[in-house]
Amino acid sequence: MSTKKIFIFALISLIIIVAVVAAIFRFVIFKDYEVKKEVVKESYYFNVDQMICNLMDTNSIARLKIVIETTDEELLKEFEKKNFLIKNSINEIIRNKQRDELEGSSGQLSLQKELVKRLQTIFNKEIINIYFEELIIQ
């Protein structure tokens, strides 16, 4: 064999080896890093009518308007049917709060978390968040 044929044979062998190693590296090492398409669920919103609640042991009241966010469209129908349960839960929670517990952003955040937790317990479904369109303490 001539030197030229040996060189071409070695070059082709090297290219094949590099391609095989690269393919193995790609499929074995990086198989967990593949881009996975995440399914984004659509959010649905339920508006609770404006409510006025007395606060515990004071002459203060809370006026609020709440929007509930969920990813379950069927849950909206259940909210419509059981709106009285939502309002009752909100009343129970608000009536057991002092004025200072509801003031500021920390008061609002703790109330949101408590309401989400309560509604998830009642409806046994995922509730993403609760938003206050209006929260006035007087």
C-alpha cells in the first residue's frame, strides 16, 4: 500500500471513530438534559362578589373582593354551585382576625395562604392562588 492510501484509510477511520464516540456521548451522557416541553396549563378565574366582614373584637370591618385562580375548568362550575361555601369560609377566617393581623403586605399574604389552604380542603382540588381586587380595613 502506498502512503497516500494508508493516510486516507487512517483519516476515514478517525472520522468514523469520532462520530461513534460523539453519538455515544450525546445519547448516554446528555440524555437527561434533553429539552422537555413543559405543558402549560391554562388558568381559570372565579370572581367572588364583594364582601363586608366584621373583624374580631373590634368595630372594624374588612371590605374585600376576591378572585380565585385554578387550572381546573370544571372547578369553576363547582365554585358557582357552592359560592356560599366560599363566602362562609372567607367570613370564618376574617372574623377570627384582629385588625393588625390583616394590615400590610405580610397580613395580605398570610390571609391569601390561609384562604387557599381552606378552599383546597373544601373542594379537594388545586387552587393556584387567591387575588384581592379590593381589601380595605376600616
